[in-house]
Amino acid sequence: MSAARAALRIARRTAWRSRGRSALIMVMIGLPVLVITAMFTLVETMAVTGREGLVAELGAADARLTRVPAGTELHQDPRGGGWSTGGRDDGGPALGAAEVARLLPPGARLTPFGTGELHLPTGPVEALSTDLRDPLTAGVRTLAEGRFPSAGEVAVTPASGLRPGDVLRPVGAAPLTVVGVVEHPHRPSLRQVVGPDLPLVQPKRFWSPGEFGPGWLAATTRPVTWSEVPALNAAGLHVTSRPMFEEAAGSRYSPANVQHAIGLGTMVIMVVLETALLAGPAFAVGLRRRRRKLAEIAAQGGSARHLRMIVLADGLVLGGAATVLATAAGIGSGVLGASIVARWGGQVGPPDVPWAPVLGVAALGLLSGLAAALVPAVQAARQDTVSVLAGRAPSVAARSERRALPLAGLVLVLAGLGAIAVARRQEGSTWVWATAVVIMVGLVMLTPWLVRFTGRAAARLRLPLRLSVRDAVRHRARTASAVAAVMGVTATVVAVGIGAQSEHLDRQRAYTSARPTGMLAIWGGTMADETWDKLRAQAVRRLPGVSLASGYQVRDTTGRHRYALRYTVRWNGIRTRRTAAVGGQDLLRLLQGRHDPRAAAALASGKAVVFDPSAVRDGRLRLRAGSTSGPARTLEVPAVVATPAEEHQGGFVLPRGLVEQAGFSTVERQLYAMHRPPAGSTLAGDLAEVSPRVTVASEEGYRNLPDPGLWGWLAGALILVVGGTLAATGLAAADMRPERSTMTAIGAPRRTLRMVVAGQALYISGLGALVGLGAGAVMGVALARPMTTHGAGDPATIAVPWLFVLAVVVGPPLLSSAAALLTRTRSGVGRASWG
């Protein structure tokens, strides 16, 4: 039998005998593999490609044609998703099925396929009007219960909560009987009613291609090509056909660039290093318990290479088993999670596994297992066979760490600090993380020296803590691994917290608007004066008692070309373009939130009122007048600086007279008011019924909250730190069994024994958390610059989430020591040997 095969057999039997330790190691190795694999699988499964969603979109048909709202000009791009509007305010006559069939290749067959809303007494519900019995609709909805509906009948989706036999009573229409339950192939949370003759009502919201509208499914004798799409668009039809969903040949992934490769390598190093440090103490536990068996193998002729091979085989067996189980569990969890998440909202496709990244993660897990067993393997090869067989405790402190190790660690830390000072000025955070790895490796190499240095304070501690710290210093190899693991987790989480909080504060400072919070704006596009008058009258009816201020659209003297008067400023380091608001005193009062006599007098005298002081030089404001259909111009106007209603506000107001003196004409096409539409308001839909070229916007202010995912990082840190600390504490308790037996013999209470074990946990996690806090603060400050700067000269924003950092640094040590304090301690009085 070969030595490698024998080592694997020994590792397998040892793992089975020590099932608790083996399970702990497998969890530490497999948990990252499971989580990452599950996320990859979930995202891939929930990403429904165009080809996967083709059946739900077209059924067995060759194309879907949707009639666009009146007055909309459609220009689809080669992917079928681009569109634009403009032109007439009223559309031509709506086409019927016969007219549409004449626009398609000869021999085309059409079946109605319209989407909209069905108005019920309880409110509107999404509806699909088509005959599911028609072969062209095969696969659009699958039958789960009952049968497909005929005239006067409907089918519902499971999310509607209805069953066959129930009756729906649409507003102003005949009752409809539910005869079946149907499911959308990719949207299990969809709440929809399907029937062949539904009284559809179009939603009062802005239309986008394929969203809603009456239409048809078409079976054609040949594919509908792009040469035919412009004619169908001109006829007011949006086209969806199978050639539009043909996936482009070639790889789905873009070529990796240098930063991507460096970022991937950094992630690999961090994961392997952290897993090795976490699982290392657990492997060391196994080495302590197997010391005598390994010594017997050495006494029978086993070489140091054989001993290393046996311990490394532990890492291979446990790492391989953990990787296989975690990968399988991750794939299953991802597929199951996708179906569960889709029931809350979203879509789900067929089970799909991105094998390349999943296999890469599995290889990473296997490598982590080998790396975790590497240090115990070296220790096994160096153990004194005679001392072990004689029953003497190994002289751990006798082989002190080499002086070159702390020195090399110090050099790496200093080099990493210098490199991170340069990396923080580079674009992107990848370089910061790459140099942070150098600092982390240096701190890992310095950790044994830190353990020995902090052990000098043991003499001033109470007895239980003094015993804990001195034992930790004696077993520096075991303690340093656990401390370094805690340090790595803490540093990473603190750095992420500082970076995320800094980015949040920077975005909050960078937020700017031309209107104060709570201001309603109604903008009319290109439309006739008669249409605007109707739109204005409708706005007045829908907003009774609300004072409306007029805004004006800038055009050339002929009134044919629209112009925008703009200037550019830097706001929080970002180049921001401001567009003029043209109006009078009522608009200025809304933008300032008060009456400002100085600003009002300036506006009345024909000057611009500007809310960005940096834009005004020597009392003049330089503007660029741009148009998509006319020549651009540059002009300077007199201006004064005023204070807006809120600090995030910018922009400027121009009086009509000043604009007209500059050679332009103005026409009212905007309305403003300090008014917040209530939830569920149909104002936008009611105005869109007058003209689809109206835009309704309500200024809500800065609404983003700090990233809630930070507390997920905290939960992960708690699991890793507490788990790694308890593993190291278990090893310490095993090594201290003789000391605890002596303490029991001389009458030490059980509470004291528990305090010794809890002291080990507190020392390991506390020292690691403090060192990690320092390293994480440096990394977080470095991360803040590339995450919050927007060009040369823009200062970085640095913010510390103090509550989060306090929880990260204090929480894990307290939990670890509390868990160790509650651990049952067993000790027996050792028997003395008399010579």
C-alpha cells in the first residue's frame, strides 16, 4: 500500500472517530463555499434570459404586436427595447386585425392578446385578454387546476386567492365565473385574471413598450424581420418576434481586465487565509489528541514526510468532504431559494448553475482545507518522539518562534502602509484591498510576538485570568492562529463599515436638486397651445385650492425649436448641470420658501437669481443655450446670488423679459406648486389622458438610508469570531487539563475553572478585535477616498459608523467569553506516579 493511500485511510478513520471535531472543521471550510455557491446559483436561476422567457411572451406564435397609445411615435432598436416619443398629440385611427394582417407576410393568422386592468369593486387587477385554448397561446400560462376559460369565464393565478366556482363582478360589466387556476412560467407571485373577452381598462400610468395595450399574437409563414419593423412601428404597433431574442454568439462574459484579476486574486487569498486561520486550531486539536499515535508511527520507521502527509490528508479528506457537501447544498439552496424569493416578487427561470465560478469556489474550499492543516502538519513532523512516548508534555515554549518572523511581519506591515497610501489615490477600491492583504499577512506574522508581548501583563491580573493568559503565551502557535483569525475578520468588517458609511455620507452631501422638498412639477413637452390649455385646466381641477406657479419653455423666435439655458458647476466634487427655470415672482417665492425682497427686486429688474454662488462672476452669469434641432449659443446675463429654500438646492431663475431680450421666445409649459400628492394619486394618469407628453415629478429629497447589509456583515463576523474562538478555547481546555486537575485537587471551585476557560476566550477574541480595529481603521480610511472622490482636488469623505464599529469590536469578545463561561468543564484528579 502506498504511503499516500495509507495516509488517506488513517485520515478517514480519524475523522469518523472524532466526529464532533470533524464536523466543526467541515462547517468552517464548507460554510463560505455553501453561501457563495448558493448566491451564484440563485442569481443565475432568477435571471430569465430572453430565450427562456420566450414561451411566456409569445406562446407558440412567431410574433406579438401591441398597439401603442394614441400620439406615440415608436422607433425600436435592433434589440426591440428602445423607443422614443414625439410628434402628434392625437393618433390616427386604430388598426383592426384585418389591417394588421395586411402588414404581415401573406398567410398570417392573428389571435387577440391584450393586457391591461380589470376593474373590480375591490380595486384594479392585472388582466390578460386572450383565448388560452388557442394553439398559438400554448405555454403562455400553464393549467394548474380546473380548465381553460371560454366566453364569459376566466382563469386566475394562484396569487389571486380565488378558486374555480368563484364569481368576479367587474365594474360596469357582466359577472365572470372562475373556471381554472393558471400559472405564469416565471412569475409565481403574479396576480392576474385571464379570459378571452375581458372588459380591459388601460392603466393610468405612462406607457412603455410591451407593458400593456391591446394587441395580437401572430403566426406567420416566415419570421418577422427587422426590415418590416419600421413599417409596423409607423402603424402604431410595437413588435416582439423570435429573431429579436436570438442570443448573440460568443462568450457571455467580458474579458477580464487587470483590476478584475487582482480583485479576484485578493478575494482568493483572503478567503484561504481566513479559513486556514479559523480551522487551524481545530486541526491542532486533532494533532494534540493524536500526538502519541503519530509518535508510534515515527518509532516504527515513519519519516517526518510521512507524518506531514498524514496530517495533510486530514485537510484533504475533511476539506474535500466539506466542499462536496457544501457545493451540493449550495446548488440546492440556490435553486430552492430562487423559487421562494420569486413567490415574494420577481421571476425565476429553469434551474441554472454557473459551473465555472461554482467549481472555482469548490477548488477554493479544498485549498482552504489543505492550508488549514499545513501548520499542524509541520508541527507533527517536528515533535519529539521520545518525549511524547514517555508521556511528557511537549515543550512548546522551548522552540520559540524565529526572530526573523516578527521582523518580516513588521517589514510587510510598513510596506503595506506605504503601498496603501499610494493605492488610495488610484481609481477603484481594488488596489486598496490588494495592499490590505500585505498588511494582513504582516500582522499574522507579528501575532506570535504580540501574544508574547501582551502576556507580560498577566502578573497584574486575577488568578483565573493570569492562568489563562500565561497558558495562551505558552501555546503561542495555537493562540496566534486564533487571534489572527479574529483580527482578520474584525479588520475586514470595520473597513467595510467605514467605507460604506463614508460613501453614504458622501452621497447625502452630493445630493442636489433644483427644487425644494415637497415641490410638485408638471412639465409639458412639445404640444399645441390648445392641448396645454386643456392640460392646465385639468391640473387646476385635480388640484383644487393649490396655488400653481407658471414656468416657461424657451424657444427660438419662430417657436419651432426648443432651447435649454444651462451652466455647469461642481457640487461636492461632481460636475452638475443646471437648467434655467423661467418664471416670475410666484416661482421665485416657491424656490426660496419665503419672500426675499432683494431677490424679488433683482428679478423684477431683469436679472437672473442664482442659487450657486460659484456660477456668478463679477455679477454676470455665463449660459449656454443648447437645442437638439437648432444652433447652440453662448450668452452672459446680469445675475445676483440668493439663498434657496434648502441647502441641497441649486439652479437659477430667469425672468421672461431677460430671455426675450436675448433673442428667444417663451411659452408657458410648466406648473409648480408646494404640494405632495397622496399615496395612490392618479394625477399623472389623469394628465396623461390629455396628452402623453406630460411629466409629473414630486421632489422627495434625499431618501437613501445607510446600507442595511452592514448588519449582515456583523452577523457573519459574530459567527466566524465566536466559532473560531471557541475552537481555540476547546484546545486550550484540553491542554490545561492537568492544571485544572491540580486546581480541583486543592479545592478550586468549578466557577474558577470556568473563569479560566472564559479568560482564554476573552483574551483571544479581545486581542484580535483590538488589533483588527487598528488595521480596519487604516483600511477603511484608505477605502473612503476612492469611494467618495470624484476627480482631482475633491476631498475624501470619511465617516465612522460608531455604533456598528463598537458592536463589531466589543460584541464578539463578550459573546465568546459568555459562551465559554457557560461551557461545562470536566476535570478529574490525576493519579500521581511514585518511582
